[in-house]
Amino acid sequence: MEGLKVSDADMEVYLHPSKSKKVSQAILRELSSLLFKFNEIFEGVLLAYDVNILDKNGKILFGIHPYFGVKLKAKLLLFSPKPNMLVEGKVVRLTQASIHVIVLGFSSAIITDQDIREEFNYTTKYGEEVFASRSHKRHVIKVGTMIRFLVKSFDEEILHISGSLKPAHTGSIRWLDKKSKNVCLADSSTTKRREVEGKSEMQDNETVGAAVSSVSNDHQIKKSKKRRFAEDH
């Protein structure tokens, strides 16, 4: 899925002197408070981190509150969706005019009817609301379906995505992956058939060549015999 990235960061965390005996725990607590929030410095939503504390003996910062800074290196997993990126999420609600999605378990997304391609028709099947494709009867979107959609915009403050199902390569992930697999199998089958046909053609050419060569040799032998017969007489 696009929008996810791993970033290496050099950081300095400021702790109260009362935390000096439990520096590691204090640092992890500080970083945990940043999870699932958009951070302008990181340019993304922090999803996970792996920390390496360089020096637990921080430098005291004199001021109104004598905090001390601890330097560390961190590997951060960030979610930063941009327009035209493809992201994936689970459908949690359907209406005639919209599809509501949860991405990565925390970010909400909505795809309104104007951003759903005309191929999909809103209907009810067996008492369940669905968006069903008119072109491919097995391509159905309903509550619980994992879908792949295009990002139109991302509200960093409330972590809300406005999405689109206009492109042909968006929709139910299961159906899209199956379609892609079938296309690959078809291409592979076509390639193999062409290889077989090519080998068959080569064999036919070799057979014809051998036949021509055989006829030519027979002709040469007959000419040689005629020449020797004329010389003898």
C-alpha cells in the first residue's frame, strides 16, 4: 500500500529530572504519546517506532524547569497519504450515496457517489446493501470488503481521507488481485503456446531442410553414377 514509509530520525527527547532514574521508560512513554497523530516534523502519522538511545546521561537544560535532553536514533513507520496515491481499507458502512472505510484501523475515509465510477450500481442482495459491478458480476463491494482506492485529499487534523473509485484499478482487493492473477496466467499460457508453436515451426523447418538435403544428396549420387558410367563406356 502506498502512503507508508520508514524514516530514520535523529531525535532529542527532553525529560524532567524526576525521570532520570527511568530514562528508557520515560522516552518510550514520550514517543507513545505521539502514536496515531500527525506530526509536522515527521510529515506523517506515527504508527510505530524502534529506538536506540545513544546516551542515557542527558545534558541539563537550565531555565525555569531544568529538563535534560537525551539523544537517540529512531526508525519510524509513518503514514502519509498524498493525492493520487493508492491506499487500502475495510468498508464499514454503505449508503446509496457513499462508501465509508477505515484505513489501518484508525483513519476514516469516505468515497461519495460522485467519485464512484458508473460501473458500480447500488442495490440490495439478500437483504444486504452492496455496490455491484455491471461489467463483472463477481466484483461486489459490501460491508467487510477490503478495497483499494485513490486518495483525493487527506485532512491531517482529523486523519480523514477523501477517496475515489473512479480509476479502473480500484475496487475490491480480492477481485482485483484475482483478475490480475488471471491476466498473468493468460499471458503465461499465450507465451507458452507461442513457444510451442515456435518449436513446432522450427522442427517443421528442420524436417523440410533434411528432406531437401536428402533429395539433393540423392541427386548428386545419381549424377555421379551417370558420370562414371559415361567414362566407362
